[in-house]
Amino acid sequence: MNCPACRQPMVVLELDEIEIDHCISCGGIWLDAGELELLLEDSAEKDKLLSSFKVDKNTKRKSRRCPLCLKKMQEVLCGVDNEKKIIINECPQKDGFWFDRGELEEIIRIGSFDKSNKVLELLKDMFKKS
Ligand SMILES: [Zn+2]
Ligand SMILES: [Zn+2]
């Protein structure tokens, strides 16, 4: 699978049987549908965060294509309050989410997940290796 941002082939990382596609050259991360939920584990924070996701049709961000179906991805606003919102990309057919470098970390921060969260462990590992 190629990176939707810079078109380099992505590497697959595994964490507790979840496969994560990661672009070494731009630091982006692709998560297949359902993987974000798995990574966030069951918590009140997760439900709150996921229910805040809202498709935004007015952003002017550079469009990217889904690495699976190649359709243009939509912009999704995430954030539990108005001050801390970030925009990520989602496949219009729900194949998954694309996170530019730092965005996955930002989501964890916004959602106030605790420090032992799987995602933070994963990110630590990833950047140690690269
Ligand atoms: Zn890339
Ligand atoms: Zn797709």
C-alpha cells in the first residue's frame, strides 16, 4: 500500500494483532476501519471522542486519496470541545482513517486518554525505530 500523502510504500507495524500502516518518509499513519477503536480500547474517553467526529465539507485542505479504494478522502473534524479540534482524513466508504504526522498523538491528547494508552506506546516505539 502506498502513502496517500507522498506515495511512498508504507511499512506494516503490528501491535496486539492490529496492523498499522506507517509511512517512514512523511510520518503518516493509516488505520483500517475499526483499528482506531481497537487501539483506543474501551473507555468513556473513547466513546466521547468517536462521537465527536464530524465530516467537514468546508475545509480547504489538500485532498488525499484513500490508499485502498483511491476515492478522495473526506475531512473529519475531531474534538470534544470547540477549542481543541483537529482535522483528519477518512475514506468516504469508511475503509479507514489517515493521520498526518502528529495527528494521532494530538487526538489522544484531545481525548484526554491516559498515558498508558496503547496508541502512545505505539508511537513511542515507532519513533524509536525510525
Ligand atoms: Zn508519506
Ligand atoms: Zn477507501
